[in-house]
Amino acid sequence: MRLLEECIRRKGELCGWGIYFIPMANPDGVELCIRGLESVKSAWDRENVLKINGGSRDFSLWKANLAGVDLNVNFDARFGTGVCNVFSPAPENYVGEAPFSEPESRALADFTRKVKPSGVISYHCKGEVIYWKFHQQATLLRDRILAEALAAVTGYELVDEMGSAGGYKDWCIQHFGIPSFTIEVGSDDFPHPFPYSELDRIFEQNREVPFTLIKNML
């Protein structure tokens, strides 16, 4: 949301381009991670997430939605072939019954098809790295140049490995051929839920990201 405010303030630097912001793709999962079981309204869902979490009430490392599906492996991009994928409900890495089985991933996919973006940035936490590669060939050099530009302004490390599959970034690369990046903000020195005290630092690292992407795509 800080980046949204920055783009509004500096809209003259967007060179006539528009930017869509989706503040949170997994609101229920994030609330569970931050606030615990009190955030879950349905008794059935409370019982289910407790079971998936092995009876523990510590959801600080929970990455899934309330159905135990990790949304970032639920997209139709070499679905189910990631090195860390699991195939039953879990706090992380469960791919779901099929691509787009979850309402959250379907909504994000439908929105993407509707607006037809020229590029995508997907923010995650944590690690201070940028993932940019997913089996692209014709656009590999273009995407590498853009990734290097983003790395230069953030100070984050580029990650070339492709052990993941089924992610939103992966799907955008595979199905639309557009430059797409997963940016992991925040140092690994901190635990989850990530402390708000780091927000100012993260914002300063990423302040130039949208402007850098646009300028380098012109």
C-alpha cells in the first residue's frame, strides 16, 4: 500500500502506464498467521486448520488458505511438479486438487486475463531475493535484463533456480510470455509473522521498483 501511495504521488513518472495493485491474495491465511484461531469465524474451519496444523495453535508459519492449499502452487504452470510440492492439506506447499481449485487463485487468474498486464510483480515475504525464471526461452534475455534492474534498485539477490512450479509468476510467464517476478521482501533474520518495525526499511528498498520496471520496459 505504501507503493500504491508512492505511485499516486509520482504518477507523472509512470509515462502514461497504469498499474493495478492487489493488496493481498490470501487474506484469510494472513489473518490466521497473524491473529491465530480467533480470526477464523467458522467452527468447521477452526477445527480443520487445527487438524492440518497437527493440533498446534501456533500458525506463525502458515502459508496456505483456510483449506490448507498453498495458493502459490495452485496455478496451471507445470502444476504439481515443484520439488517441495505435497499432495494433501498442509500449512504450506499443498498444490490443491487441481489448478485453480481455490477461489483466491481463480480470482487472481480471472483478473489477470481481464486486464492483460504487460508485466507482473508478486510480493512475498521473506528472503530479500528475486525469482524471475521459469522455463522461458525466447524472452530469457529480456527478463534477465529487467530482473537485474530490479535487483540493482532493491539490493536483493537474483535467484535463477526453477525448483518451483504452479506459482502465479510461473503462470504469467508460461501463459502470457510477460516479464514476471516474485520479490521476497524482508530479511531472513526475522521470524514470521514479520515485524512491522521493518516496514520502513522494506519500503525504501522497494520504492523504485514499479518505476524501474516501467522505464526498462519502454
